[in-house]
Amino acid sequence: MSLFNPLPEPASTVFPAAPLAERMRPRSLNEYVGQQHLLGPGKPLRVQIERDDASSMIFWGPPGVGKTTLAKIIAETTRATFIQFSAVLSGIKEIKQVMAEAEKAARYGSRTILFIDEIHRFNKAQQDAFLPYVEHGTIRLIGATTENPSFEIISALLSRCRVYTLRALTEDEIVTLLIRALNDKERGLGSMGIAAEDAALRIIASYSSGDARNALNALEVSVKLAEASGAKTITLEIATEALQQRTLLYDKEGEEHYNLISALHKSVRNSDVDASLYWLGRMLQSGEDPMYVARRVVRMAVEDIGLAAPEALNLTLSARDAMHFLGSPEGDLALAQAVAYLALAPKSNAVYTAYGDVLSDIEHTRAEPVPLHLRNAPTGLMKALDYGKGYRYAHDEEGKVADMECLPESLRGRHYYHPTAEGREKLLAQRMEEIRKIREGKRGK
């Protein structure tokens, strides 16, 4: 069957059984949300679309930012036949078939937009197959990729395409899409009569990390949960439940096992060397796997001792190796030595707490792109996009410290690590203060 007969379904067609993200796909530039740096009045991509410029292009950006949607809008705006091609499912044979059909259509004045999702998955030979058709204008190629095109797309094809970098959507843009989906009675959820608290929409937007598809999927689950409970409003609690990725389940039959390891860990944390050795002995004598105990002892070193006595990690790893080499009962003494040291060592959970705060921020804030000045720029395209611009090499700076922000914009000034005055961390706290003064001195110049 010809790929041009029958014609694809029009973009306005609504499939009630389709996921919400698919039903709410924007049908025109007026409905499209985000990418104003490309689609605002007078911006490069908008001008290209409005002028019906037939150049091929590559959309580079993270998932769920509208790459496929934009390609479909371009096809509809320019009245071109739209063929979607998956790099995951297609090979050379399919490429040649599509190209032959496009060539036939071109003879009758029909224009073809060939959209290739995940174009970076095509190998060099597959990408080469497109070159003559792109060069002769038989097709207008629009590729979508989440990977850097400088590395993933052959230079010959890249030189014949304009590269547009799409950005993750902001939380406000995601909320706009969620509200639109809740109110749309034709394609969205408007007919269900369910509202949403602003806090609920905000947390969905935050968790989506700029991915509209993820956000709309979460909204759909939230609506189903609200409907099941008879609620007419999506609360923060309902949205949180919908966003829950996994539930940890524990076997209750081994309670004494967990009681004993809990007693050992808490005795070490409380610097009670006698209780620590007692609970260690109880575990080993009850037939507990000594390598399990060894793993938990290593964890104590990094969770409760940390940088107050950084040698604790090496000691516990050595105890683990000795246990593995000697076995019981000889290796038990190595674990006892490690446990005694941990109990008597200065304590700090500063790194443990800092990393927990980092994970919390990662979970509750959008995944921001790496600041441009911290990126490498090995290619001309990347340099043109300001990769590496403004980077300052610390070794060339006075004090070996540059006054340069290394966190994403939304976390600027955030402090995670707060060293204690225990053991070696006292020295680390002094060093952090030195670094702070060096930076402040440079800002004052």
C-alpha cells in the first residue's frame, strides 16, 4: 500500500481512548506552549514556518517538550504530507521505500515532511541513505533527538539541516497545560467536572522536570484517583499519591534480624563501644551472614562517622575483605575491631544529611540543564551555542578559587554541606571558611 494513500488523519482528530497527553497535543502555534526563544514573534523558527521555508531541521531537546508536536504543526501549516518514522523500528529497507514514495509524490507537486523520532539511534549507513533526498529537496527532513547532534548525527547530514535547541518547559508553562487539560471538554478532562488545587498542580509540574507528557500522565492518574474516592477536587495529597513511583515492602517475618542490626547501628552511633560489641556478637552467634554485617558496618562508616574520621571507611572495607578472606570465626575479630573503632570515632552525619538534601532538591525541583559555562565545547555548533562561555579555570585564579556559580540558576546560593566541629571536619569547616572569604574578596574588587 502506498504511504501516501490513504492520507494521515488530520491533527484535529480526537481519539477518546488515547492517553491525555496525546489528546491534548497542540494543533497550532497559537496552542503551542513554550520555546518562545524560537517561536516568539520574529524568532528564527517562527519566521521559517511563516515563510514556508523548506529547509530540513533537527530539534534537539529533552523528552516531552514538544518536538513531535512542532513537526506536526509545521506539516499542517505548510500543507505537507506528514510521515512519522521511528529510528527504533525502521531500517534501510523501510527508508528506501519511504524515499521512493516521496520521490513519486514530488513529481506531482506534493510535498513531504519526513519526521524521524530519535534520529540519533540511526547508524551512519542509515543516515547516509537520507542525504541525496534531503539535498535534492525530495523530502523535508525533521529529526528529533535528545542527544547532542554534534556527536550523534553525521556531519554531512547535519550541515544540510538547521539545528534548533528546545528547552525543558518551565513550571508555569506546565501548569498552563494542566489547567488547559482540566478545562477542555472536547479533548481533555473538562466533562468530568474535577478541579485542582494550585498546590496540586504545582507539585505535578515540579515533579515533571519540564516534561509535559509526564505532567499530563500524572494529571490523568490524579483525576482517576479523585474520581475513585468521590472527590471533585485534586488535592495536594491526591497529586502526591499519583506521583508516587514505588512503595517499599518489607518481610515482617525476620523482625529479630532487623531488631539486632538496629541495636548494633544505634549503639555505634551513640559511641557505646561495649553495647556495640555485644550486639555484634549476638548477630554473629545467631548465624547471621557475616558479609551482611560487614556491609552494614561499612554503611555506618559513611553515614555516622563521615569526614570526621575519613579513615573509618578504609578500615571497614579492610574488615570486610578480612572477613571474606578468613571466614568465621577468625574473621569475626576484624569486624569487632572495625565496630569498636566506629563506636569510639568522632561522629558526623554532615555528608549524609547534605546528600539527603541534594536528593530532596532533585526530587522536588525541575531537572535544570547544566549551566552553559560548565559545559565542554568540542564542536563548532556547541561553541556557537555558548557552551563553555564564561568558564574560569580555578588553577589560574588567585587562591585556586574562581568566583563562579556552579549550581543551576534555581539553586543558586544553596548550601548542603555543613561540617561539624568533630574530628577532621573541624579542619574542613576552616577550609570552607577560607574559600568563602576568597570568593567574597574577589566580588569586592
